[in-house]
Amino acid sequence: MTTVSVLLADDHKIMRAGLRSLLEKTANVSVVAEAEDGRQAVQLATELRPDLVIMDISMPKLNGIEATRQIMADLPDTKIIALSMHSDKRFLVEMFQAGAVGYLLKDCASEELEQAIKTVAGRQCYLSPEIAGVLLDDYMDRFQSKPANAASVLSAREREVLQLIAEGWSTKNIAEHLYVSIKTAESHRRKIMKKLDLHTVADLTKYAIKEGLTTLDL
């Protein structure tokens, strides 16, 4: 087995440190960088082109599902293993639809991570035993037939803006963060509200949480 280069993406420093410590003891695995939010994960993946990304789902600025979509669009050969506190079927399906090939629960990641990496490196999918009973194929079929979710209604940039709005970012801060004008940021907000037929920040926040774009426990 050749050395697998790994990018760790998790907004909790302690979690990243624990994963790095574990992987540094694992043969044929090299941690090349760490990201503390989804946007940084996309940037580092683009720059470093790692073989594998360990991706937390709930992260600020850009969640793991959106980050996975963006990475897979540019780096289709990169393998992504989702790391989550959630065993919710919706998160599982959305991560696999976005391009992930593995899904680990955080409370058992240290025990399973080495096996997950070996499995994924061997071009197979990996699921934590706790959620292996989920009928993934059935849910993939059902979710693919439903157009009314954020991924299909909004563009990638609009989903990104929606997450930032839901996390309390002002229009000015969103504009600075995305390197666009305030006018452009306001235009994104208006388009999002129009497409979703929502009219307040509170409604947008509820929608973002329901769709898994962000959570209350960041």
C-alpha cells in the first residue's frame, strides 16, 4: 500500500489533534494539512490535492456537505470520509450524494479510522457499523427523485451565502468574506429569499438548519 496523504477538516482543534495523533501512528498514512472550516478545506484540497479528506459535516462558513461537493467538482479522484456526530439518514445520504465514500461517527472514529482508510483506499465504501443497517441504495433512489431541497433549488454560491446568513453574518461581512461587493451580497440574499419564498432571516435560518446546511451546535 502506497502512502495515503490525508487532509483533516474539523472545526474542533482537540478533535483534529486526536485524529492527527492516531494517524501519525498508522503505517502508510501522512497528514499533510488541517482545516478548521469548510472553506479552508476546499482551499487546502485544491492546493495540496490530497488522496483523502476526513471531513466533519458540521463546520462554520461552509459545511462539510457543501465542501465535499466543491472538492469533488474539481478533484473527482480525491476520496472523502465524512466524520459526524449524526447518525441521521439524511446526513448520510447527502454526504454520499455529494461524493463521500465513507461515513464515520465521531464517537468511534479512533477505533475505525485506520480500517476506514484502508477500505476507501481499496476503492470500496465504508460505513460505521452503527449505521451500516441504513438501506443506502433505497434512500439514494428516493432522495434523487426529490428536487425540492437546497442542493437543487439554490446555486452553490447561494447555498454558501445562506449558511453564512444563518450563522449570523452581516451582508457587509459576507461581501468581505466572499470578496464580492455589498450589492452582490444583497443580490444573493434577495434571490435566495425569492427562490425559497422566505422573507426573514429567522425563516432562512430555520430552513438552513432543516436542510443540514448548518446546525445550532457549531
